[in-house]
Amino acid sequence: MITRRDLIKMGGLTLSIMLMPAGYRLLKAEEVPKRYAPNLWINLSKDNVLTVFVNKSEMGQGVYTGLPMIIAEELDFPWERVKVQPAPAGKPYVDPKMGIQLTGGSTSVSNMYEILRLAGASMREMLLASASKKLGIPKEKLIAKGGYIIAGDKRYTYGEFSELANKEPLPEKPRLKSPQEFIYIGKGVPRIDVPEKTNGKAIFGIDTFEEGMLYMVVERPPYFGAKPLKVDTSEVKREFPQVEVFTLSSGGVAVCGDSFWTCQKARQKLRVEWSESFVKGWKDKDFENFFLSKLKDKGQVVKVKGTPQKAYEESPIKVEETYIQPYLYHATMEPMSCLAWLKKDECIVYAPTQSQTWVLESAKRISGLPESRIKVITTYLGGGFGRKANVEFVAEALEASKKLGKPVKLIYTREDDIKSGYFRPYSATHIKASADKEGNINSLSFKIAVQPLLNGRASVEGVENMFYAIPNLLVERVDVELPVSFWFWRSVGSTHNAFSIETIIDRIAYKAGKDPAELRLKLLKDNPVAYRVVEYAMEKSGWSKNFGKGKAVGMAYHYSFGSHACHVAQVSLEKNKVRVHKIVAVIDVGPLVVHPDLIRSQVEGAIAMGLSMALKEQVSFKDGGVENTNFHAYQILTAEEMPQVEVHILTSKREMGGVGEPGLPPTAPAVANALLWGYGIRINSLPIRL
Amino acid sequence: MYELKINGRTYRVSAYEDEPLLWVIRERLRLTGTKFGCGMGVCGSCTVLIDGKAARSCLVPVSSVAGKEILTIEGIPENHPLKKAWIEEQVPQCGYCQSGQIMEAYALLLENPRPTKKQVIERMSSHLCRCGTYNRIVKAILKASGGKT
């Protein structure tokens, strides 16, 4: 674990970023109060290497590239000399806006942009000041550029002055570059993690080892909500006397042995009797009926404006629909995996986690050790999508290590992974909407029955806060209780709500015989940013010539995680199979584009996941448990089904938005709307089945 | 005890007879570039080459590959056109499936050094990538093979 002392020992120029009550502050290493540690360390070594200790998890979104790039920009430093280290977990690394150390909500770059620039600019000025003293040349005659201090025809590396610069005071108001001077921001740099991910050298959670470690798999109940009642290990013990079997507080049964394959063989001999559960015996239809029945319950009113019922009754155009959207599995390509070693006075956890804080909490609870004795090492994440912010798997490994007194590496098989749950919640939605004869929507009543995340905030995400100017609005939610575990899933609430709202808009337009893009423009007239996003999507997709009744082109717009996104999908039906040819995506991310290719790749990825959700994905049930327990049956999008994707990035003067999630929600409704206009097909449940 | 030839080196390793090659490579020999994804040959993350042919190492019992030439991601030189194209096209996001993708592409180019875009897409559709890097994968393979992207 990196401590303040280590950093001071490293030599060179070291700065830290720390959250104070008044916001972020830049501090010199020795100014960091002893009992505290900063949120981020930055070190420029004597041999001219910039190392940034990043407090975020790299799960493919490029955060190991985006954050250091901003520092390197202001420092004016060569990218190939920048290194990244994951910061250790602990209080100092808590994300100030979230209060915990968590990577999620598409917030990483937007929260830290300004302070990172300030850090780079300060280092640059400190280097100039110290170089000026050492060389006896006035500061104004020196140039700091590309990792070198240039004095006339001579040049010196920054590293040569790093120790001296460390003695300089922090500049009060370092000069920030003007956008014209940017070398990286707005242009981008190669991703720092790509070479090792191409060479098979990147270390994920599953790739960690400790000498003498045991392996562990976890047997789970065949249906949700059950606990082990009786565990018969007699057959296991006969064949594998060394294998340990015990129950975990998660409700799983741990099987630990000297190799992964030993565990897999041993678990075949395990006999477990499970308790009853409310959903035992349930099939897909039972879930559907249950959620539909919940829609009849009295809901909590989240938002009400005007008189939606009256407007509905008096309007010439009315639409009423009920939607069903299934549980979705994250399908991270790396299943849950963790190596934990709980020693007498120390605890080490290697985890591909999105939440170091919750890992730390689990470790404290299970080990009884103070935070200072716990070391959490964040590995690369083989996919996160929200799932790896849940730390139940980490707790399982910790419990096993505590019991066995050895390092234990837990690996979920694919079947274990999907059976462990924590799905994107199932939902049933009822919508009544009305419009005048021009198709202008004048009322919308929205009611959703769903298991509540974030105290129900996620249930109505993207509806309660939408920018459409609808004069009469009612938003209600019914909180559903079921023993199927649920969790965040790339843009979670917006996934199901964008689908229902965006398809309703097109149903109204279809009934009124109006252009749904024009209709959206009218509804967004009070929000110039949203308006421009839709307008730009029309322009870039050639909307006026491509769209029309009988042409399978569809649009959807959605605002989530601070960014506006509008997609136009070109679709056709081939032998009753939906084929998506092209998606034109427009995203407005706020004041500036930090790294265009990171944004593009995030939007491409979000579209792939959104299409997968639209066309293929559904956790299906048999006897109250998951029926499709591996990729042969829980199918996700393949290369053949991937459309051409065109990403256009817009900026606007406002707060910076996220990019990891906002590209997903408009995908499925854009495809469904294309089917409506092209073929008159109405999709009320996902995945699309024709 | 099995004698395995991996990336031109000989390893002696003890394992169960029915133990999939994947787990021997990854966990016993610690060549962790080869990844576990599904354990049933569907996702392609564990792809290696056995005597020049792409194979899903999660389905291959270790006892069946004695004496055969096994190639993993670690055995492909860093300056290989595929790896270079992968970096130039900035293909990986989370990166977990990429070793398998590259191994499949490598096997494809051995069989067919100039595949068409259609052939590339068809072949690579047997590999899953949850981050959605498919279009970049196709582009990188075509680039590495000198084909039209």
C-alpha cells in the first residue's frame, strides 16, 4: 500500500489532491496531514516518468487513460512516459460527490476534470521556477514543453528539476492552457491499458495468485430465496478428503480445494437440501402475472403536474399500453472472482471491484481488523456494468479465507455467475398518453411496478426528470418485493423507462400521422441542448429523406447521467428476424470533449449492449431459478449482429456529462420505433419476439 | 504428470486426466492471458491454437494434447501485425475476451491470409465481447491482413 511516507521517499516532485470541506485542494506531499491521505497522488520522478495513482476502477471505460491525460495536458508531458497505478482502498480515496469509492454513474472524468488540470499546471510552474533558479535564467525566458525545460538552444528533462521543484511553494494561480494550446484534450491519446490487454498481460481479478492458496467454488440454490438446510458431504469426503465444504452467509455452499478442477469435481458429489421459497416453481409467465398484478396496486405518486386524467379524456388522440421488460444479466466476460487472504493481523484482497469502499467495509466486518491493516488491490475488471459494485462475492472469499486460514481464490463458473442474480430489475409499466389532433402530447400517466433501487429513485429515472414539456403529467411507482436479487446495470432505470416513453411518443405520432422527430423537437423547445441533439441526429441520419411510413427508420432520444443522446436506427426484417443495419448516434456531453475516441468507444459499446437487450436478452425461469444458465441459452449480441455505428459528439455550455451509460437507453426504442414505421409492428415487451 | 509444449517451451505439470487444458494453462502454469468465460466452448475467451488450429481450451482434456504444439496469446510476438493492428485500432475496452479474439484471428489468417470482410465477420461471430468492440475487431483483422477495411 502506498503511504505518504512512500511517496515522499520516491523522490521527485509529488503532489496530491485531497478533498476538503470546501472542495478539492492541491497539496504538497509533506503538507498532507499525517492521519489523512489524499484522493490522488501524482509523482514526477527524477528519470522523468509521471505516475498517477488513480482512485477509479478500469473496467473498459478508459478511466486509466482519461484522468492522467488531463494532468499530462497541463504539464505538457509526453504521453508515453505516463504510468498509472490503482490507488489502494481507504477513506482517502472516497469519491467526494458520491461519498464512497465507487466507479459508476458515468461520473469519473466529470467530477475530477478541473482539479486535475490545476495539478498539472501547478507542477509545470514549479518546474519552471526551480529551473529558473538553478540555471540562473529568468522564468520568462524558459519554456516547458513536451517534458523538457527549454532554455535557448539547450534543453533539460523535467525530471532533472523534479527534486528542486518539490521545494517550491504551490503557485497560487497557475496559468491554465487556453483550448488552442491543448495537445491532448479534445484530441485524445492511445489508451494506456491497450498494449497489455493485447498481449495477454493485463491482470484481472481471476489472474491473481498467492503462494499456498486454495480454490473455491460456490454451489447455489436451484431457485431464488433459498438457504441450505442440510449439506451432505459424505460422498465428497470419501473421494476428496482434503476438500472443505461449508455454508456461507450469502446462502451459498462453499467448496474449497487445492485446484479449481478439484472443486468442480468435488461439488458433483455434494448433496444439498434447500429451504422453500416464495418463487419456487415459478416460470416466466408467473413473473409476468405477478408484475402485472402489482400494477393494479396503489402506487406512490412521484410527480404530478396539471390534470392528466381530464386531459386524457378530452383529447382526440389516445394511447394506452402495458410494457413488460425482463430481468437482465450483466454477462461480464470475467465472472465474479476474488482472491482474499485474511491473516491474523493483516488482510489482503485482490478484487475486480467497482466499489473499493464496500470491499473495505466487508473486509473490516469479516476480519475485525482496523482499516490500516487491510489492503485492497483493485485489478483490471473484465467488464463491470454495475455488477462489480456488488461485493457479495468478495465477502464470500473473505469468509472462506477466515475459516481456512489460507489465501482463497474464488471463481464463479458462468452458471454460478448467472445464478447469483443481482439482475437489472424486471418491470411492468402502464402508460396512458394523449395528444391534440396535431399529435402534440398533452398528457402522460406513467406507472411502473419494479423492485426499487436507490430507494425507488432508479424506478422512475428518466421519466420523473425528463425534459419533454408535457403539460399534464403523472408519475407513479409500485415497489415490488421478490426474492430475486437485483442491482445496477449500465444505466439501469433509464433502460426500461426510455423504452416505454420513447415508443409511446412514436405511437402517438403514428396515430396522428406526424413525424416523430418533429414532435420531439416541439416537446423539447424549452431545452436548447436537447433540441439541438435531436436536430443534429435528423441531419446526420438524413432523416428527411430516409424516414417515412413503410421505411424502417426509427428515432429515440433520452437524457441520462448528465448527457443527452439521440439515436436513429435503420432496420429491416429478414425472415422474421430483426436486422439492424446502422445506428447514427448523437451525444451531447457538456462543455468539452476530453477524449473523443473514449467517448466513441463507450457509445459503440453502449449501443451493442442496448441492441443485445432489445433483440436477445432475458433471464428466463424454470422452477423459480434461472433456466438459461450459460451463453448458449442466455445469448448476447455477436459480431454478425453488430450494426455500423456512427457517433457524433456535441458540446454545450453546462455541467460535464457522463459517457459510459447515456448511449444505451435510446438504442432499443429506436429499433422498436423503426419496426413501427416500417412494418406497423408494436413492441410492448423485450426482447423483441416476432 | 503431463508434458505440454506451449509456445515452444516444454512444461511438466500434474493435473487430472479430464482437467480442461484451460485450467492447466491458466492456474497450474500461470499463463493467465488465456481466459475462462463459459466453460462450454461458446464464448471463445479460452481460445488457443493446437497444432495450428483454433481450439476452445475449456473443452480440451489435458490428457489429449500431450506432444502437440500449443500456442497461447503469450506466444504471439508483440510486433505481430495482428497485435499491432489491435493497438492501432484501439480495440480492447475491458480487454478480457481479447486474447481469445486474437487467437481466433491468428488461426483464421493461417488458413486464409486474405479473408474478405464477410469471412472475418462470419468467423469472429463465434466469439463474444460484452463491451461491443466487434466493429473494431473486424477492422483490425482486415488491417493486419492487408485487406479492405
